[in-house]
Amino acid sequence: MIDLRILTPADPDDWPLWRDARLAALRDAPHAFKVRLSDWPTGGEEEWRARFARRDAVHVVAVSADGRPVGLAGGMPSPGRDGVGELRSLWVGPEARGQRTGDRLLAAVEAWARRTGRTSLRLAVLAGNTPAEALYRRNGFTDADRPDVPDRPDLLDRSVGGSAPAAERATGERVMVKRLAPVVPER
């Protein structure tokens, strides 16, 4: 059985689990993240607490029956975009794949976004990460309208044998978005 834990900076026991999950994700799936394990110095408790300390964010960890982190997702406000949340660093470990763990992690971040008044949730997925794209599409995400990525066939980069816009190929990621209906308070 896999449980989800919503971690908070206020709980002094939570940061080590978040650290362990983040490092496990970077070890297991380096191809899925822009940041590399070597970019995260081992650091001490103070450094890891500082990374974990954002109070306007949410950190969710999937935990196996024996207490090991087997999944991770985060959410935070999108800088400079009112009402927009960002899904960050979703990862599901091999032993938790195929059990809807990714769907559950994503749902937890979406619940945070709705609770905090977000009107949409955005994410960036690295090119070629087909399983992640399928997860996001299955959960209602679509390609974002990106002003920096023209949607005109004459501006597509065909030099790399594809049809992806040149700006998307340059960043190596696809931006996806899910519009969120406002939460209606119960009466």
C-alpha cells in the first residue's frame, strides 16, 4: 500500500523525507529533470531545511508500507502570474508505477492549487518523456498557449526531423496547462 503525505515546513520531521524523496527521484530518473543530482550538494540540515521552507508551496511524498519515499510532487505559485500554480518535480519510483501513484500525487497538488485560489496549473515536461506526457494528458492537461512558440507551420523547426516549434526544441520542454474551476464554498 502506498500512502501520500502532505509535508509542511512547520513540521520539523518532514524535511528529511522530502530530501530523501528528491534525491531518490534524481537518482532514478535523471532524464526526467533539468536539474541533476550533482546540482544538489549534499549539504547539511540547514541547507535542506532552507530548500523546503517555502510556506506558499506544497510538498507531497508517496510513501511505501515500509516508510520509503516512492513518489514526489510539488506545487508553488508561478512567479509573476496571478492565479497560476506550477506543478514541479513529479516523480514515481519503479515500485510504485502502474498503481495510479502519479495520478494521486497530481491530484494532491491540484487540490492545493484549488484551495489556494489558483485558476490554472502549469507544468513543464522534458521532450521525450512520453509516460509523463500521457499522465498529464490523462489528468486534463493540454499544451499551453505560449506566446514564445508560434503556432504557424512556416515557423516550425524541421532541421531536427520534427514538427515541434523551434522555441520548444530550444528549451527541450513542453509547457502544459490545466484550467481549474473555482472552488464553490458549501452552503
